[in-house]
Amino acid sequence: MVGGGSCFQRGNGRWVGALDQGWSEDGKRSKRLVYGPTQAAVLAKLRALSRNRDDGVVQAGRMPTVGAYLERWVEETARVKVRPSTFVSYSVIVRAHLIPSLGKVRLDKLTPDHVQKMLNAKLAGGLSPRRVQYIRAVLRVSLAGAVARRQLSLNVAGAGMVATPRVERHKVRPMTAGEAQAILDAFEGHRLAGLVTVALGLGLRLGEALGLQWSEVNFERGQLRVVATLQRLKGSDGIRRWELRPPKSEESNRTLPLPSSVAEALQGERSRQRLAQLAAGPAWHESGFVFTGRTGEPWSENGALHAFQGALAVAGLPRMRLHDLRHGTATLLLAQGVPARVVMEILGHSQISMTLNTYSHVIPELMGGAAQAIDSAFARS
């Protein structure tokens, strides 16, 4: 039988064939019916339709709108393929930006001009260049599925199809040893002291630090394992709950050596947590997390950031993000001559190019040290 088709004879002797044609206008699967006096005639029609379908030729009126396609893509593809936090982000982009702008256009009638005008309007409407780039990226990813299923022959949001605004790359400012010490001094005795020391000493992402559990800290071996990241996600009932998710990438799942200063800070955090448990009494919730609030619940990202910036202000230090501590780890290590490949492993980057591109401004300092090393080698010889 023809792929995706079926053939049968009716009571009146005529033959009927049905072939799966993909998506209908309302976003549902549809079938194309053909008729003939003989089975051979119907099979010939089915083969012709099948060739057109497989070559990407879709019959008029059999294609969904962009809106219907995106709704199905979000729920049936993105929901099962990407991380929950990414799914939420995709959903917002699709429903707040793509569907209102492009939803009424039939999928096969969508052109690069449609996409370009939409992106230009978003930029003119006050969205940041980075946000506009992300809107285009979500559309490109979603349309890739339509191309793969031969609903489309071309991804109109793909490379070279549309122009996106240029985003100025955030330049990471190198952190000196003196600045790092000033930050640690500012948090001495503070309830975030352990979190700040771990973030600055090991370069953890904030979600990785907040998701750290005591079971992953081995004081005897002097090791700490990064195996999860903590996210607060909204469930189907609308309630937000804490969930431990796998790290950002396979490389982010890593085992790190514990510097003595970080091990000491973690020991102090464990003592602080025991005192908090005694103070909370029955209200204490044993979660197993290393960094917790007054009743044992894990810190939220917003709560930790607010407390962090408040302590910086009290100490008279410049405002920064908690993520800047991770950058501080990298720049301190590179400036100390630690190989970029080792820094990559510590940070959990998937590619060394990511490490070098992010911290390229430290390279001149390293080049100066390399020149001194050559002079020293020549002097010995």
C-alpha cells in the first residue's frame, strides 16, 4: 500500500483511497480522499499525491496557520524536548510575540519579509536587541520542525533570511585578588558568607550553588560534585515549586577540588545551619540543601541577589550580580596562569572557545607573562 494511505471498495463498487496529508487549517491531522472506478486507478492517484507530499508539495487549504502550528509545536515538541525553564521561556515568546504578530498567516505563505517586519516592529516598540534576537531564535527553532516534516521547504527565519539587531557583548571586567578579598571581608559573618565564598572560590552558576546538597560535599576527599541546578517552576496547578534539574550541559556535571578556604566556609555554613535548625524548632524543614533560609528552605535566586547587593551597598562596594562572582573566579585563575583548558573544566563550559571568547580581555596579561617566561628560558640557556 502507498505510504500513509489506504484503499477500499464501497458498496456501490467504486474504490476510495485516503492519504495522510499532514496538517489542516485548524492545526489537526488531515487526510486526502480520492475516488476511482478501479483499485488500480485509485492507487495511481494515491501514488501521485504521495510523491507530491514527500517532495514538500502541499495541497492548498491543507496547511495550518502559523498560530496553529506554533501552539502545537510548543505543547507537543518543545514541552518534551527542552528543559522546563526553557519551555516556559519559549511559551512566553510564542504567545506574547509570535502568535500576535504572525499567527494569522498560513504557514506556507510565511516569508522572510513577514519575519523581518515583525522583528523591526519589536525593536521599534522598545524591546532590547537581545530580546529581539531571542524572538527570532525561537521562531527559527520552531520552523525547523516544519522543514524536517516537509511542511516547508525553507526556514524563513534561518541564517541569511532576516537581519537581527546587533547586541553589544557584555565585557567581563577582570577581578583582582584585592577586590575578591574585599568581597569576602564584606560578607564575613553574613548569612550569605558560605554562598559567596563557594561561588567565588569554585565559579558555580547561581542555580548550581543553590542546588548544592550536603550529600555532594566530601570533606575527607576534599571534593564537591555539581550534579544539579535548582529551579523554581510553575506546575500544571499554577503553584511554583522547587525542582532539582540536571546541569546546563553534560560538561556542567563535574567534580571539583575543594580549596581549604572553601571547605572552611562550608564547615561554617553547616554550623550556622544547625543553629538555625535549633532556633526554628518544629518549623524547620530538612531539605538537604547546603544554602538555606531560616526554616531550611533553599534560597531563591531573587532573595539571594537582593541580600547580596544589600550587603555590598552597606560595605560601600560597587554593585554587581551574583553571576559576576563566577566571572571573578575565571579571571583570577587565568591571571594566575592556570591553563584555559583547566578553567573550562572548572566552570563547566562545553567548549574551550566559550572560555576564551568570554575572557579574551585577560589574554594580554597572559601574553605579558609568556614573554617573561621566554626571557627567563633564554637567560638560563
